[in-house]
Amino acid sequence: MIVVTGAAGFIGSCLVQGLNNKGYKDIIVVDDFSKTEKDRNLEGKTFSQKVERSAFFDWLEENHKLVYFIFHIGARTDTTEFDTAIFDELNLNYTKTMWNKCIEHGIPLVYASSGATYGLGEHGYSDSHEVVEKLKPLNPYGDSKNDFDKWALKQDEAPYFWAGLKFFNVYGPNEYHKARMASVIFHAFNQIKEKGSVKLFRSHNPEYKDGEQLRDFVYVKDVVKVCLFLMEHRKNSGLYNLGTGQARSFKDLALSTFSALGVDPEINFIDTPEDIRDKYQYYTQAEMDKLLSIGYDGGFASLEEGVKDYVQNYLVEGNYF
């Protein structure tokens, strides 16, 4: 059995499909299934059982001998949520229990960390373990992810294989339910369909022109490929960045979306809201040498390739992966 937590969510459901595509069908999907807006993410996928997030550790006690691998993708990911108790429960303490159960039962673990741990990038974007204690995330979500990374690195015991994946700006199918937390590509597509134009934040930094703020956008299908590689590799435990290693501008993103739709581009700029302006990231780019050094050679879609596939094969018809 392979366990996927957060399986009804964006990345988790794409991972379930990726596992199915590789012939893995004995999958335990774990989530809070009371949120029915995510139900369609699992339609058409093959899995053995649904287990409620709150009941998972009891289930694991009874079934751990059958579990081959755990992908702990589930997390509270809302960067605008400021109730630290929610993050302590779902992102920090739940993951600590997962870690300890994997040690106890001899199960390898991949868990979701985040590029949000890097904050404004004062210390760069290296996934070296030496930098983790210095990082200063910009919100409680980023803090919760970095707090677990710090905790994990201090432990005397660890699962025999583990990897914490620092997801950068992931986009792609199955994010329909994410509302305001969906990718900029998702929002750009909807703006173009409704108004024929896209709104982007104006730059308030003299070093960057409007729309030329930079992010490392990574297609969810590439995220899935890396997860599958790590499951089969099961060596070289540690933290790993998961971006493309190539920062691209929001203007590039918008133009790629217009191109995929065959629509002439029209971009309008609006002020970045004052409440986030001081904490706005103008540049992120994952250093990817560490993942490549352990043998990952699956490559990454360019922004243009990823956006074209996402828009034409999923968003236009409302399809799911």
C-alpha cells in the first residue's frame, strides 16, 4: 500500500493519478473528506480506501505492515491565515506524529515543506541544511513548514528514508477548489475568459519593472515525477527544493496564458495591496543542484510548455488530471 495524505487536494490528487499511471493502484487516500468541493479531484482514480485525516494514525496502527511508502502532502496552505494554532495542529504536530510513526514502523516518508520557508530570500534559496535555522518566513504558514524542517533536522532518529520537498510556485490541473489560493495562471485564465485582459500587481521596487517580478513556477506534473523518483530511489535523505531552477516573470506567465488561448494580450497593472506590500517577494528561484546530484534527470517543463498543457487540456474544458 502507498499512503497519500491531502489526497483530495491539488498536488495530492495529481500524485494519486501519477501513481495510477505508473501502475500503482493499492493506494490509501487520506484527507478531510467533509470538504465536498474537492470530491471531483478523486473521480476516476483507482485507490483501495479512503481514510479520514483524524482517523489515520489509528488506521496505521492496524495496517502498518502493509504500508510501503507514505507521501504526506496534506497541510493547511492558506498564506493569509494567521491563526497559528491551526498551523501548529495540522502542519507541525501532525507531521511530527507522522515522522515518529514512520520511524516506529519502518516506513519511508516524503513530506511537503515549502518554498515559503525562504521568506524574502535574505539567505538565498539553497536547500542546504545549514541555512534552515537562519530562515525567516513571512507568514505563519511558512513558519509552520520551517519549524518542522528545523525540528526534523534536530532529531536523533529518522525514518530510514525521508525527504522534505520545498515546493515553489506549483500550478496545474485540479486546483479548481482553491479559490483565492489558486495559481496566478488559474486566475489569469478566468480573467481573460471574462474580460479579455489580465490584472497584475504593479512593481513598487525600483529594481523591477511592472510585471517583471520573478517567481519559480513549477508544473504539478513535474512535482509528481519527482515524488515518484524519490519513492523508487529511497536514498539520500534530506530537504530538497522543488522548483525548476529558472525564475520567470508574471508578465511571461500572463503572455503564455494569452498565447495558449490564442488571444491578443492586454495586461493592466494595479497597486499591490498595502497590507502585503512590505512582505511581497520580487524574486524566488530554487537552487536545484541537490536533487539533480542524486540522479533525478526527469527534466522540467518550461513555463510556456506547462501553461499550454494546463490551459488547453484542462482549464478550457474544466478537465481534471
